[in-house]
Amino acid sequence: MSLVLDGKLLSKEIEANLLNRVAALKEKTGRTPILATILVGDDGASATYVRMKGNACRRVGMDSLKIELPQHTTTEQLLAEIEKLNQNPDVHGILLQHPVPAQIDERACFDAIALNKDVDGVTCLGFGRMAMGESAYGSATPAGIMSILKAYNIEIAGKHAVVVGRSAILGKPMAMMLLQANATVTICHSKTQQLSEFVQQADIIVGAVGQAELIQKDWIKPGAVVVDAGFHPREQGGVGDIQLEGIEDIASAYTPVPGGVGPMTITTLIRQTVEAAEQSLA
Ligand code: NAP
């Protein structure tokens, strides 16, 4: 039987610790950490994610400042909002919910976020610093995955990690974080030929493709550590990017879907906001 990497349980433990840290910060400084969330347009899923992030702030005693902008917002208007938040000393972290409407230059807007408030780890500068081993907040989903691997004492150094997916918020930073942790890393993407052959070599496999159960159970090497970042709703619960049914007979450890990677993404965002507030108010 394999070890279940329980992100839900871990995120509860981390939140309990954050509640104490926020209380201590309030006591010492009289100030409450604030995460500013920016939601542009009327995408239902994005609105739900922003609401979940606001709820998580409340659970640890933090405040959130909600900025909601209309669907027709321009890049210039969004940049102006971000600049106001950069300059606002009461705001410790900024989250721009991805994706923004197509007319907006999302990369320019992410990169406008001040490095010390980039608690979701979306700026090129933050990514570059992280990749070079310098201090920066990590992209929330891969940083959450690294926290899970650490909490469960999963050995990374010297292992072959195969990351399937190379997005800016997930696959690329995931690969760099695993490299920083001394894994030998292979990155696969939509142009990779014979994906199964790469997956078969993985000691650690990370599914970050956005397609339901694309990575098949039969491809996975016995004893591998399986990390599934995907979530695709189904009538009963949901499935990930990896075929997980029966995986406990193959993998040495795996993240369940749901209850694995998902809860840790929000908790990581909140943890990095508390760290930013502690830095700013020290
Ligand atoms: P994305 O931006 O759509 O990127 C998907 C990546 O998968 C791309 O790099 C793409 O390659 C690659 N890909 C697509 N089809 C492929 C195939 N047939 N073979 C190999 N690679 C393929 O998605 P994302 O934002 O990174 O998200 C990936 C998954 O993680 C999704 O399931 C998403 O729901 C989940 N996610 C979860 C959280 C969380 O909080 N738990 C957060 C973010 C994302 P190309 O670059 O060549 O197009």
C-alpha cells in the first residue's frame, strides 16, 4: 500500500500555525495582514477561486481587499490598479486571478506586481530569483507541492523527476524547484513524442497537463511518487491529470484528487502573505 500525501490535512495544520502567527503579529504591531485580490471579468470559476482565497484569509485572521474590475478592463487600467496596491502600505500581498480577459496583457500585469508583494509567485523576476536559488515567493501550486513532499519526507535529491506540463504558473516553476532540490528533471509538453516512455522513467511524476487522466496508470514505474495537480469535476468527486484508480498498488506515495495538491495551493498563498506581512511590519 502506498502513502497518501494528504494535502488537506497538511493545509489544516499549516493554517493552525498561521492563525497563531497572525495573532502574534496583530498583538505586536496592531496591524492585520491584508491580501489584495484582483478579479477581472465575470468568469465563474475565477470568482469561486477568489472567494475561496478570501475565506482562507478569514480562517487565519487576515483581511482581504477585493478589487473587482469589469470584463472590458484594459491593460492600462489594470496596471494602474496594481500600482495603487503596490503603493498601499496596508496591502502585504497581491493576487491577480488568472486568467484575465484576452484583451489584457497578462504577463505585463503580473510583472507589474512589486516583488515584495508577489505572494503568488507570478513575476518573471520572482521566477528568475527562485530558479537561481535567491529568495523569492514561489508560484503557489508548485511551492505547495514542494511543501507536501517535504512534510512527508519524500527524497528528491538524485531522483529522476518528470514534470508533464510547462506552464508559467505550474510546470516551469515546478521543474526549477525540483532542480533546486537536486532532482534530475525532465520536462514534457504537448510536442513531446512518446510521453509514456518518459513517464516510465520517473521516480517522481508530476501531472500538470490540464487533461483528465491523460497520464495512464500503466505508464507509472512501481514505487514512483505520484503528484497530480489536475482537477476535473465528475459526478462523484473528480479526477486529476493522472489515472489514480488503483494507484495505491503501484506508487510508493501519491496525492489524492481531491484533497492533495488543491488545498495546498491556497494555503501556500496565505502562508506567503503572512511572511510578507511579517517582513514588512518587522
Ligand atoms: P496549462 O496552462 O493549460 O498548461 C498545460 C501544459 O500541459 C502545457 O505546457 C501543455 O504543453 C501541456 N500539455 C497539454 N497537452 C499535453 C499532452 N497531450 N502531452 C503532454 N503535455 C501536454 O495548464 P496549467 O495552468 O499549468 O494547469 C495544469 C493542470 O493543473 C490543470 O489540470 C489545472 O487544473 C491544474 N492546476 C491546479 C491548480 C491547483 O490549485 N490545484 C493550480 C493551477 C493549475 P504546451 O506548453 O506545449 O502547450
